Amino acid sequence: MTVSQGMLGEFIEFIQEQKVVEMDELAVHFEMRTQDAIKRIEDLLMMGRIHGVIDDRGKFICVTEDELKAVTQLTKASTLLSLTSFILSQTGGKIHEASRQGECDRPGCRV
């Protein structure tokens, strides 16, 4: 590992440990200009080495792979729940009732 790669690894590790980093503080910590710190974070995001967002106040919020997966699962579950709630609200909760009526249209069916 070269010195450059070691410094990059240290940069990434620092961000991941801090979770929320102000760009100015990050630049001071690594003795670089703020614009260079922002550029490095943007490059790392594009390469997929880190995940997160830069907010409008000059902070980077780091998100791990596991956190991304958890958010994805929560979003999928929430979407399914929302879709089910929407369908039930539109049908007056009669989905099960309608399917049972469809079964009883056959001759000899008794409910």
C-alpha cells in the first residue's frame, strides 16, 4: 500500500467512524482545502467506496451498506403496507368478502 492509498484509507475510515462530518472540519483534519475535501468525497461516492449524502449545510452524512439495506427493506415493507392500506380503503375492506362471493357463484356453494 502506498502512502497515498494509506492516506485515502485513513480518510475513508475517518468519515465512516464520524458518520456526520462537516466539510470544513474534515479539510482541517487532513490539512487540505475544503473544496478538495468535497471533491474527494464526491470522487469516493462515484467510485462506490463510501455511501451517503452531502447536505446543504456543508456536512457529509455517511451511510453503511447495512444501513442502506435496512432502509431498502423498510421502504419495501412500508410501500407494501401503504399499497394494501390504499386498496382496502378504496374497496371498503371488501377484498376478502368479494373473493368469497366469487366462490359462491358456483352451483352447490354454501357460505
